[in-house]
Amino acid sequence: MEVLLTADELADGIARLSSEVKRNVGRRPLTVVGVLTGSIVLVADLIRRLEGPVTVSMVWASSYRGTATTPGHLELRLDLLPDLTGQDVLLVDDIFDTGHTLKALLGELRRRGAANVRSLVLLRKTGRAEVDIQPDFVGFDIPDKFVVGYGLDFDGDLRHLPHLAALDDDDIAAARGGQVRCSDTSETPS
Ligand code: IMP
Ligand code: MG
């Protein structure tokens, strides 16, 4: 595995993102809607840097199946959402890849009466977008590689890495056999 972004670089990115959100939203009440499961680490770090009233809610989206690294059928679950009528909403996801997840969720949130819906992603993959929208706030543009860590998984594992790593074809083959190992262990918790 190749480390793409260290824990420190990620922390700088979150600081930058939170400043942009604060500039944009000010101290108006904000409902942060995180996308399970990949956004949990990002949401936890981001909300602790926001000011003013913040409500946190989660939706669930999945377009990956097991060890596949290409998107499949998109499944959404929004049953945990509070009433969003008239609310300022910030939709937070880990990564903008094809963009279908973000576009579908933005549509759902607007249908539920949110007054103002913006979107924030930690990562955006280069040259992959298949939709006509872009996130309002982007932490990092990254190459078109399959990435794990800081909330992002491969077949359910590796979300707990404190840094962001890219898997190459050998890593993916090894992971399918249950043997993936991070070559840079300097940042993993002891
Ligand atoms: P999209 O709908 O193609 O934009 O896919 C977005 C979702 O796919 C994200 O919320 C992630 O859950 C997942 N995803 C896309 N690329 C990666 C990756 O490189 N690693 C892990 N998950 C990914
Ligand atoms: Mg996701």
C-alpha cells in the first residue's frame, strides 16, 4: 500500500474545509448529514471544528459489493433523518468518485424540504465524474486509484487506518486472499 495522505496532511485538509464551511454558513444553524459508513471519521473531525448550532444525522449509501472496486447498484437508506424542512444542510461524504451517490442523496435531501443543501467531500477522484454536479467543498483531488483508510474501506476492512493509502492490483489480490498489509506502519496506532 502506498500512503497518499498522512494523518497530518488529512488534519490540515479538515482544518481548511472547516474554515471554508464556517465562512460560507457563518453561525446559522446547520444540519450535517454524514453518509455511512465511509464518512464517520471525517464527520467526527469536521464537526468538532464548526461553530454555531450543529445537528448531526446520518444516512446510509452503498454501491460496492464485497471485494469489487467498481460501483454497482446504488442502495440508499434515509430513515434516520430528522425533519429537514427549511434547514441549512451540509451533506458529507468520504469521496466523490462517479458522483452518482452524492447526486442521488442531494436530490433526496432537497425533496425533503431542506432550504439550502451543500455538499462536502474529503476526496475527489480525477477524471471519474459521470454526473453534472460537483461537491461545494473538496478536501483533496486524488488520482484514479482505489483508496482506503480514514473511513474508507476495502471489503469492510481498513477504515481504521489513520492515513489514506492507495491499493495497487497486487494489494487488491492479496486483500481478496485476506493478506493485505500496510507497508508503512509508522502511523498505525500501537
Ligand atoms: P460514487 O457514487 O461513484 O461517487 O461513489 C461514492 C462512494 O463509493 C463513496 O461514498 C465510497 O463509499 C465509495 N468509493 C468510491 N471510491 C472508493 C475508493 O477508492 N475506496 C473506497 N470507497 C470508494
Ligand atoms: Mg460511501
